Amino acid sequence: MTDLTTGLRVPDLVPLPVLLPLLGAALTLAFRRSPRLQRGVSIAVLAAVVAVAAVLVWQTDTNGPQVLWLGAWQEPLGISLVADRLSALMLLVSSIVTLLVLVFAIGQGQAESEEEGESETPLTIFHPTYLVLAAGVSNAFLAGDLFNLFVGFEMLLFSSYVLITLGGSAARIHAGTTYVVVSLLSSALFLVGIAAVYAATGTVNLAQLSIRISGLSPAVALVLQLSLLTAFAIKAAIFPMSAWLPDSYPTAPAPVTAVFAGLLTKVGVYAIIRVQTLLFPDSPLQGLLMWAALLTMVVGILGAVSQSGLKRILSFTLVSHIGYMVFGIALATPAGTAGAIFYVAHHITIQTALFLITGLVERLAGTPSLDRLGGLAVASPVLATLFFVSAMNLSGIPPLSGFLAKVGLLDAGIAVGTPLAWLLVVGGIMTSLLTLYALAKVWSQAFWRTLAEAPQSPAPAGDGAGDGGVAVRVEAPARTLPRTMLAATAAMTAVGLLITLVAGPLYAFTQRAAADLTSRAPYVTSVLPEEVRR
């Protein structure tokens, strides 16, 4: 297929979201002695990926899935990259997030270099590693076979090992160790699952698997499904495999935490959507997934309301709201899948914005501990506004996208009408109310009350206080907020509001994506030649 405006075959664009960041990583490493060139290359590369992703969204919606087979192998033996409506939307949202977080990180690095002579995120290491992370995320979304999906996971995970330990403090090394151990465990389980799938079917191509798995005995198919879901559930932080996340994310630098919170768990959710709809459409595990969704929502939000550190509150809400996405997947209906896809797009932007705001709070006040914060609404009305908007969006206050996403999921649950679906509906409503309570507590203590009303209390360990638990009342803002960091955070918040403004067309897009996923035919016929499908 040829794009008449550019003369390019549209499938030729498919590998660019992977190739461009990898090329950028090589260039930034070559330019390690020139921070200005590193910044320019990184921004240009990620901006180009945003443009390519936008074209792919339009093309997949207009002309169906775009497929590119790599190498000269006869189909379906080679490696395929596939962009359909789901993967193209995930590419677009994730590339916007990586670009804006990069701008935030650049602003933070420049500010720290000017003030302290060195940056918390060393540019020589940060830029190439960050671009490899972006390439890994893109590769995971475009992978047309299980092994290439594994490669995408490993690209983003190995780069995340470096990013989460930047700065080398004891807390970061400890958190990074936990993250590495859990990630290696999930990767090992995934690799074992891939081996089992290949042994049972003779292929790892997703389109071909959708045909061959239906011919397996139910017991074998169930074992394969459980092995894949377990690996993906660890990566997505689904209860009871979610305890690692609140201990790992809060210690990393602000931009690293933001991009981790926004993207890494969503890659796991994406993998579950892809596998459940394409390989196991008539799953006997729907009830188990519903219980996992309910417990993830409830346990996560109860953890959030019990915390006193802003980063840990947001980490637990991140876990909790993964449950909404699993809720939609578990319903196994077009409406539920559409709601899950819309919720993923909404949550990526909002959770990233909230963690960027937390980075600004920590910079302004010197701590993320609620017991030691106060008066931020007076110190920075702009920051207070950004937090309020994003907090209300995450809580699901109408008419914001969080409300629309939750209504779509609740409607889908009501339409299913089983007792367990109704229990999920009730759990979803209660989780939304408790999210509002947790974030209202943050607003009341950090932004609304005055510093004179803030009690002196020890800072919770591991939440970035950095003073060994000694109480230090912040009498005035410790630093100013650099314009670059503030602008990137405002832009990220604006993207969340933009989803609200285009919610109608976007939800219609996710419904078309869900219809394709449910029928499976558009994906399979686009990837496999007719003689292979027989």
C-alpha cells in the first residue's frame, strides 16, 4: 500500500518507532561529550516517533492492520511487525508520554547542573538508555510473535534497570534490586511459556497461534494460558503479584518514576489484551480474571489511603487502577474490551502527569511526605491547579475522561449481568470514591493547609525524604520551579484534558479496535497468506 502524499509504502513506517529510538540511542552515545547535541537528537527522534504513530493511527483506522515482514524468510517463518488499531493507539499515547517526560528530564537536569554542579540523571547515561526504553516499548506494541514480544520486554526492562538506579543511593540500589529480581522472574516465566507454546503448536507467530491453539486439548490450552498470564500479571502488577511496585517506583528520579508509572505496567496490560482476545477468546479463566481485577482494585486503593507519602499513595493508586483495565478484559465482550483500551489510554496520561507533579512538589518543598508539607497552593498556584485537574481526572469526576472511562466499564459490567460482574461494578464504584478520598487527603494536607498547621513528624523511610527520618519543617520553598519542567507537566496534564475533549471519536475508535480484536479476522488475514490460513 502506498501513501500518495509521501510516496512511501505505509508498512515501511511500521518499524520506525523501533528503529528511530535505537538510532538515536547510538547517536546520543556518540555525542556523550555534548549534552546539547544529546538533547537535540533525543527530542527530534521522539517527536518523529509521535508523527509516525499518528500516521499509523490514521492508516490502521482507514485501511486496516499494517504488516511488515522482516528479512527474506518465507511467511510465516520470519519476524513480523504488526500495527493495528490497538497497537497504533498505544504507540501514539506512549510516544507522546516519552517525549514530554524527556522534556521534563532535560529541564530537571539543566536546573540541577546550574544549582549543584551535577545532575541526578547523568546525561551521558540517561539519553541513550531512555531511547532504548522507548524502542523496547514500541517493539512490544508492534510485535507479531511471542518471542519478539519477549525481546521488547527485555529491551525496556534492561534499560529500566539502569534508569531506576540512577544516582546510586542506597535506597535506589535496594529498590532496583527488588525490581530486577521480580522482572527476571517474570521474564523467565515468559520464556518458559514461549517454549511450551512452541512445543505444543510449532509456532510463536500470534496470528498462526490463533488458529492452532483452537486445535489443542482444553487442558493443554489452559496450561499455556496460565503460564503466559502469570508472566504478564507480574509485569502489569496485578494482585497478588503487585507488592513489588510500591517499593520500587518511589525511590527513582522523578522523570524515571513518571515514565515507569505511565508505561511499563501498561505494556503488560497490552500483552494480556492481545493474548486473551487473539489466542484464548473463549477462556475458562474469565472468572479468575474478574476476581483478580476486583482484588487489584480493592487492595491497591486500601493501600493508598493508608499511606502518608505522596509517591507511595500514587504507586498504590497505580496498582488499584490496573484493576479497572483487567475488569474490562475479564468481561470478554466488545464493550468491555473497548472500555479497557480507552482506560489504558486515559490512565497512561493521567498517572504520568501526577508523578511529574510529584517531582515538582518534591523540588519545591524538598520532600514528598504529606506530614511535612503545606501551603503549596500559595507557593505555586499553577502547580496546585495541575494537581487538582489531574487528581479529579483520575478520581473519575464528570465530565473528565476518567469518568467516561469508568462509565464505559461499568456499563459493560452491567450488560454482562452476572453476580460477579455486578460485584466488580460495585468494587469499581467504591474504588473510585476511595481514590477521590486519597487524593483529597493529598490536596488538603499538601496544598490547602498552611505550614503552621503541618505537624513535625518523622519522614517515612524510602519515600525520598533523604534525611534519615529526621523531622524538618519546610518553612519556605526550597527551590523555584524551572519553566521547562513546569511546561512539560502542564502539557502532560493538557493531554489528559484533550482525551476528554475528543472522548467521543476516541471511544468510537476503541470500539472499532475492540470489534477487530473480538472477531480476530482482520488481524489474522492481514498477517498470514491465504495458503497458511487453510
